[in-house]
Amino acid sequence: MKTLELSFKGSDKRVKHLRLKYVNADLTPGEVEAVMKQITDAKLFAKGDVDLYAEPLRAEVVETTRTALVGGPQPVAPAPAV
């Protein structure tokens, strides 16, 4: 699965992350930068007096691969009662 991870600096100077799953893999850096700018300009995300997404920092596409270690297609048998 591919996830778009957007990082912003809040007005409290702390880094905040916005993760979006199932993103279009063909996004260009310019498109992502424009959307990040729109998010900061909209000031929709606030907690008290803190603007959570005040300044765009970076954007990354994260690919996740899941590998089953236990269970697989069959459920794990419950442990016997002692």
C-alpha cells in the first residue's frame, strides 16, 4: 500500500504529520506542494490557539509491504487451558 505522508510545522514549532492512504502514485512534486500550500492557507486544523499545519516541510510516498509471520490464511489455534 502507498501512503502519502505530509509533514508540517505547527505554530507551536512542533512537527505534525498528515497521512493519506491509497494515493495516486502519479502525483508530481508540484501538485503535492500546491495542495500543502492550500492546507496551510485554509487554517482548518487548529487546537486551541495552535495552528497545527502552519508551514509545509516535506512530503513522502511511503510503501508498505505486509508479510505474515504467524497465522497466514489459517487462524492461530488458541492455547490449551491449563
